[in-house]
Amino acid sequence: MFVVDGNGKLRMYPGESQLSDLTKGTGDVASAMSGAYRANPLKDPNGDDLPMWTGAPSGYWNGALIAHQGDVYGGDGLQDLVARVGDKLWVYPGDGYGAVNIDKRQQVLLPSNAPDPAGYRQLVAAGDATGDGKPDFFVTTGTEFWALIGYNGATVEKAVRLAATTWGDRDLVQVAEINGDGVPDMIYRNDTAGKLYLRLGKPDSGGGVDLDSLAAAANSASPGGADITYGASGWQRSNIRLFLGTPDVDGDGIPDIWTLRVDGTVRFYRGDRNSMPGAGSLIIGNSNGTGWKNKQAIG
């Protein structure tokens, strides 16, 4: 898990494995390590005793939105970071050791109709949701919900507005295959209702999900054209500040969710095909009175 802390630094929290099967996670996280570095600008290229690498400039990640899910850039099989930093969208190639070298970042070029990254509220990586073999991203901005489709290593090939006016009180949790039919679905929060909802995607004729089925419940595969209650209560913004929806962590084949609550605690929720069970597992407490209250972003 990548986290932007209160000082604008990027931290990486490695996941912990189950003792009985090291290929499966517990949802817990280990101690943080630095998540970003750069070449030391003070080092003499002719040789000196200064270290080769140093941290990102102070406050570099302040205000950033971050997301990661798989190899986005370069085809090297390493996890990359996608981030809105400043007023642009960037890919930061992973180094294979849980960090990114900010000197190697690449700007993601967007179609002319795409929303301005400066106005993003959320940025969610979804892997290849549309079946074209290229990474896709979903963003919310104001009351709008957008899909950024087909990142080819330089540009996003298509920006599709899925909703224009209905997302002011909604927050995207994840776009992933939830119900077991092989087609990506969507989980989102309705702040007014204080609930999570699951919208089942329909397959597109060319593979992946039909974006229209994510745009409106009436177009979806959800029974009766109505979103399914996935989390029944207590999911308001006044309780839960940030979400991180991820591919399967605990080995049951269902995507999972981390939440960062307003009181600074972090909870891990094991996914379910139909509805989110229970109150999750406490991962980070707030016995010090703070917990993760000062974290700016998770992704």
C-alpha cells in the first residue's frame, strides 16, 4: 500500500502474509519504508562521498492522488504508480523494491475532451477493465464520473464521461470483477445513504466490460436494473475518509477493501460476491489519539 503522509512524503507499507500460506495476505501491513527517491542533485559526477540517491523534495506529494494496480509502463512486470501531482497525471515506474524514482516519471497525455487532472477528486486504477490489453483508469471530478481508457505507454486513447451530474455525493471504491462472472463490476459509496453499492457490469462484445453498464444502474446486469446494497450502513464520509479497493489479498479470489476512518483507524474488509460482511479487521489503531489521521492519500 502506498500512502502520502502528513508531511507530503510517499511511504510504502508492505503487506503481511499468512503463516500457513505465504502466497496469501492477511490484510495487515508491515512497517513503512520510503516510497520515492531521486538522484542526489548535490553529488559530484566526478566522485565524492555523498550518497547517489536522496529523497523527493520536501512536500513533493502534497495534494497528490495516487493509485497502483500492476505494470502500467514499460512492460517490465513491475508495479507502477499512477499519480496526479500538481495539475498533471503521471506514471512513476516501479523499481521492483517497493519504491519509485521520481526522475523517471512520464506524463500521461490525455485526449482533448478529458477532464483537467487538477479537478480530480479521485483516481482509481482498474487494470484492463475493457479487454483491450491496456490499463484503464477511472476518475471522479465534481459531479462527474469518467473512464480513461487504453493507456498505451504515452497517451490515454479515449476519455468517456459515464455520468455528468450524479456523482457529487458518490465516491468510487473500485472497478473489479466481484460476482464471479468474469466481467468487471463497480463498487461505490453513496454518502447520502451511508451505504456501499455494487453495480454488476455487462460483457462488451469486444471483451471486458461494457462501459454503459457501469454508467447507470438501468444499463447494468444488476437484478431489476437496481444497484445492490454491498455495505448496509456506516459508510458516510463523516465516518470513512479514504478507500483503497484492491485485487484479492487473502486468497479467496474476491477483491478486498481497506478503509481509512475519520478517527485515524484503518480497517481491512474481505470481499464477498454479494455483500460486504461484518465490520472488517482493525489494521491500524488510534490508541495514540492519532492513528492515520494525518495521511493525505492511499493508493
